[in-house]
Amino acid sequence: MDTSPPSRLAQVRRAVFARHANPWSAWSRWATAPLALVPVWTRDWRHAAAVAAWFAVNPVIFPEPAHNRAWASRAMLGEELWLLDRPLDAAMGVNAAATAIGLASVIAARRRLPVTTVATSAASMALLLVYWELMARYHDERQAEAPAPAAEPGSG
């Protein structure tokens, strides 16, 4: 078992996911995902800067949640674990499909095809919810596998 202290990158990742596990962070990020298409549609760098700023601050502007029982919290924490493990599972396929549909959204926005842009964006958001469900399950399974914390000496 590795007992070395975590790297600076691991510490930052842990801090970001701890705050992004706040349901307000997760849901506001999900709800605003279509904003990523605005600068593609408008071809305006100012829109790109504003959207990039929002996506950069969203995972850290909310405090850590009081608990991690919420579905969105478990999904975000499950994603952190999943990104570390990278198992070849259904989530990998859902993630690949969401990425492909997201790319189709970008192409549709670039071509200014409103119906296709909206449809592919909605499909991508729906697949993201499927991915979150898989991440929440991954989190729950990993928690069930984790050994119970040792009792404090003298307690019991």
C-alpha cells in the first residue's frame, strides 16, 4: 500500500471534486452545458471568454456539501474515482457516445443549424445524466468495497 503523500495535482483534483460534489455545482454545470455552443454559433471570442470563465469557476465557487448522500454528489465523487481507475465499462461507452454527440453539436452550431444544434445538445445532456447514474453507482460500489474504518482505541 502506497503511503507517500499525494502529489500537488492529486491534492488540487481532490479539492476541486470535493467542492464540485455540491449539487448546486453539478446541476448548474449540467444546466449551462449548452452555453459552450454559444461562442461557436456567434463566433465571438468574448462569448468564449465568458463561457470559459464560468466553466472554470463553477466547480469551485460552491462550498463542499454538508453530506454526500445526494445523487449528484455521489455522481461527481464517483467520476473522480472512475477517472483514476479508467475501467473499460459501460460508462466508457456512454462517455464516448456523449463526446461524439457533443462534437455533432459543435458542428451543427458552427453551421448554424438550430434544430440539429438543439437536438444534439439535448441528446448530449441526456447521455450525461446516464453517465452520472453510472458514476453514482460506481461511487456506491466502491464505498461498499472500502474497508470499514478501524475503531478508535479505547472505544467499544
